[in-house]
Amino acid sequence: MRRPQTLFVKTSITLSIAFLIFLLFSSFVVAYYILIPVSKRAANDFASLIVISAQTWVELPPITRPEFERELLDKHELTLSPVLEPLDVSRSHLPYIKFLEDSLLELTGQTIYVRTQEEGDGTCFCIDIPVSNRIIRISFSRDRIGAKPPIASLYIIIGGTLLIMLTTLLLVRRITVPIKQLSDATDLVGRGESPILLPETGPRELMNLTQHFNQMSKEIAELLSNRTTVFAGISHDLRTPITRMQLAVEMLDQQQDPDLILRLQHDLEEMTELMAETLELARGLKSHSEEKIDLHAFIADVLASFQNKEINCRFSVDEPCFCTIDSHALRRVLNNLIDNALRYSSEAPIEILCSHKDNTVVIQVLDRGVGIPTDQLEAVFRPFHRLEPSRNKTTGGSGLGLTIVQQLCDANRWSIQLSQRKDGGTEARLNIPLI
């Protein structure tokens, strides 16, 4: 059984348990120090009245006994009559009846049981009192007892429990709802989206926190916008002179120094590629509308762009796998992962596996290259980080490909992990939840 993880559930359970323990403890204290002593005192007084009534009836002249019986019924709701044999019916297990029997034993020195009888108007209690070789039966109804401590205690516990649960839920909700809103807004900021400004209301601490968060989200949105603008401006300003340089290089006499011209052209192409990747990194969090695609056909289309490359693709299931996804972001992620695998695979073929299980699509890009050291598996996602520090283009790219992959995965709530393969090489595992 999974333990609750949300703050609302955890706080509600903690407060509910604490309040319930306090309620049970309070009920025990009230019952032990108030209800039970009061019930015992009432039972002792009632037992004294019963015994005195039986003894008085026996001592009265027969002619005055009916008047005494009427007075006993009117004033004390007791019915008194002589009987020949004691009544043998079921006993009651009410705590008050037990207290009454103990009081009768203490007053008479005899064990006297309180019996129950079912009459037309409800339950009736009967007590047979032996007095002067006679048996005097005194009867009274269930309502004569009046107080009902067990039922009252049960009602108190049930009512208190409901009140505690309702108060706890309202109190915890008042605290956790603003925190949940902050959490959702933080998630949007983390994925590069601009959240709706949160209402700056509630307790002073939460209001101050919300104000600071709103200010922070505004500044982050402005920072991202400015970053994109700066990169776009730099890219535009550099692209024009680079284009002129490319034209100038192409107009040079190839007979003068063909190797130098080739290196210049290659350097200009690298500069153009680096600007494009840098601008792509700046725009990496830009979201696109989702669309329903056949994942198998989509991956095949992505692989078609890598012509003359040896790539083996295998799916765990043969039937089409349809999912609604940001296809633009997925294409960029797959392109970067495949390009990275081809770059470091040492001309060995790479393999792509796709499986669908438990509402999650898993895409694996496998290569047989030199692999990534364990202590570098997380660092390679940082911008411009390369395993080969010389930054030679023949041994690696610009260091932005995996950074863009990480940004896109975070923005779409996907996950990407790199790991070493058993026989050498690297596995890139892309997990795409479909719910």
C-alpha cells in the first residue's frame, strides 16, 4: 500500500490522529472522573429509594398500601406489587444497572439482580426485594433511568470526530491550496511557460511569499525574453558578415591554396552551425501544439533524414503506437540523440529500440562508441560541456546538443537518462509518459 505523499493528505492525517487521540483521552477522563461517579451516586440513591419503599410497604397497614402504591407511581414512577415467586428473565448489561445491583447488594447484604421484561411500550426493569419472608417486586420503565451515559458518550465521540475531520480538512486546505498553486506555477516556470499571476491574498506569510514569487516569475520571463532577443540579435548581426566571408572565400582562386580555402569554408560552416545551435538553445523552451501521431511511422521519418548512415531500428510491438505529443520537440530530441550517437559510435552501427508499457513509451538510442565515464553522465547535459577539453570539432560537437535535449524533456515532462552499456558504448533512454 502506497503511503500518502501530498502535503494535504499528510497534514490532514496527522492533525486528525492528534485530535482523535485528544478526544478519546478527554472522553476517558470525563467518563472516569465525572460520569461514572455521578452514575454510581445516582444508582445508590435509587437503590435506597427502592429498598425503603419495599420496607415501608410491608410495614404499612393493608388498607393504606394502595394509596402508597399510587403515590410511589406518581412521584417516583415506580410500580410496587407483592409476588410469590421471583422473576427469572434476562439481565441487562447497562453500566447503570450494574451500579444499581452493587448498591442493592451493599444495602441489603443480598445479591439482587435487575431483570428485564419487554412490554408493549418498551423495556421494563423489575427488581424482586425479599422483605420479612415476602417478595416485593418493584418495576420501572427504561425512561425512568433518564441519563444514558454510554449513548451520550457515543454521540459525543461521533460528533466530535465529524467536527474534527471537517475542521482539519478546512484548516489544511486553507494552508495547502496556496502552496499547491505555488507548486503548479513553479512547475510552469521550470518548463519555460509564463504562469498566471497568483492572487496575493491570505495570511501575511503566504501573501508575502506569493508577492515575491510573482515578482520572480516576471523577472524570469523578462530574462528569458531578453536572452532570446540578445541571441537572435547576435545571430543576425554575425550571419551577415559570415555570409559575406563565405562569398569572398568562394570567389578566391582555388589554385592559390586549396587547403586553406577548404579550412576557411569549414570554419565558417562551424560558426554558422554554432550560431544556429546557440539560438536553438535560447528558444529551447518554446512549446508547440500537440498532435496525434503514429510513433513508429514518426521515428521512421526521423531516420530517413539520416541518409547513408547505418542505423538499426526495432520496435517491441508490431502494431502502430498512437500518442498525442509535441512532435516538433520530439523530432529535435531524436535528431540530437541520434546525431550524438553517430558522432561517437566510431563508425559502428547504432540501434534504436522503442517499447510501450504501463502508459509509458521508452525510446532507446544505443551506440558502441567509447562511452561516457560514470562521473560525466550528468555533466554532459550542461551547456558547452564536452568530454574532450580541446574542443576539437573532429572529436565532438559544440556541447549544446544534449543541453537542448534536456531542456525539451523538462519542458514536456519527459525524462532522459544516459548510462554505460555492458560491452561498451552508451545508452540514451527517453521516457515519455502518455498520461
